[in-house]
Amino acid sequence: MSNWTSLWYVWLLLLTVFLLLLCGVTASFIKFCCQKKFPVETFPRHSYDSPAIALDGDSTAHSTAH
């Protein structure tokens, strides 16, 4: 009575493990293919505009200190 066809829970366990492995391989394949086609940037690039204030030696602040 211990033949493989009567042990349905063994087949269910094997089927579950097989499906999990198949899903993992499929997800890894999709991730690998998508990374090749669409590179993802980890940090977005921002253009920061910083105003530059020019100070020369003849400004009023310097002339009052002399």
C-alpha cells in the first residue's frame, strides 16, 4: 500500500517546490532582462542653481575698512 500513487501529499509537496523554483527562476530572468534594457538610477540627478556673488577689492565694505 505504500506505492507512490497513494502518497498524494508527497506529490503535492513536490509540485509546490517545483512551482516555487519556477517562479524564482522566472522572476530572476525578468529582473535580468529589464536591467539590461532600462537602467535604473539610484539617485536622481538635480541641477542646482547657486547664485554667485562677486566681490571685488573696490567695494564699499572694503573701502570703509581702510
